[in-house]
Amino acid sequence: MKTIGETKFARCDVHTVRSEDGKSVIDDWLFMEEMDAVNVAVVTENGNFVVFEQGKYAIPGSTLSPVGGFVDAGEAPWDSAKREVMEELGLGSKRTLEQMRNVGGAMPDRTAFAAAPKMPRTVDQFNLAKGDVADDSDWVYLGKYRTAANRGAGFLYTYLLKNAVPILPDGGTVKFISSGDDEKQNVRFLPIKEAEERTLNGEFQEIKWAATHALALMHLKR
């Protein structure tokens, strides 16, 4: 294996790979490994999906996207998901708000969020982090998925947050100032039917985003 490029977020390697039948060897197999990430489909108490409309470096024009971000070192994916929703939208579950109030009083802030209980990171038989949720019926784990089956590109942990409520001032409104992304993001509120139509129309232009919203919609219909 030879590494040909690396940053704190991703690494590109050249692997030597033997074919499945063992008769040939490929010595220039590109393998791109990114940090594991989370995507969260967020639905408010009144039934609207909260999404972003934004530009992305590899996507022409604008796209819709859900909440998302990288899993920090040592962090359980579910805690990453909760943190990203807090940072990008100021939203969370009622259970998270209760935990924040237990440590931060009636008007909790980001410090109270950081001090609230966290889930221990656990791994499976492949030493991959588990994405399970606990003690919060408004969070649904939708599964862990490899982004590119033959080329790596990290694992994506997908979630649905139902009945989301504000856990920070101005949370869940266009006035909320995100602390989790350097890119400009315009908040959009989509009724479930519109979210379904815009997912089917390809307006979530990254496959991870489309898959997360499709899985969330399937869960809600079920």
C-alpha cells in the first residue's frame, strides 16, 4: 500500500489487490478513505423536515442537504449526530433538552450540551463503531453504510430525529447562527409530502443525503 495524499479528513492510497479467483493482481487500485460521518434527517414537532439549501464544491448549482458532519475521534456516532443537529440547527430531542436543563438550569446553552451525558463508543467484530441509540424514543438509527463498496470513502451513520425542539436560543429558525459549518446554508422547512417529492426529484444531489432522507421517509410511513 502506498499513500499518495493525506489530510486530517481523508487519505488516498494505492493498493495491490488480488482478484477473487486468485489468478491476477491489480497493482494500481485507488482507495479513498474518509473519516466516518453522520447524516440526520430532522423532523420538527409540527411535521416539517428541516433541511439546508446550499452550494457544494463538487455539485453544479445548489442542492438540498440534511444535517451532517464527521465523527470525532473517540466519539460515538449517535453523539456526533446529536452534536451536529445542535451546532447546525440549535435543535435536539426533548430528552436532550431535559438533560441539558439538569446540568445548565432553565436556560441551557452549548456548555450545558457539552456537559450532558454521553454514550460510550463501542465497536463491532470489525472494530467499527456501533451507531445504536439509547433512552430516547425520538431518535431512530437508520443504519451504517459504506459510501463506496470497492473504493472505501468512509462509513456513513444515518439517523432520523423526530419531534425536534429548540435546545438553544433561536433554534430551529432562520435566525439561528450555525457553529458547525463554514459554508453558507439557507434553512428550508418542508412538509413531509414536499420532502418526499423533492427527494424523488433528485434535489438531494449527494447519494448519502438522498439515502438518508429516503430511509427516514420509509420509516415514517411504516
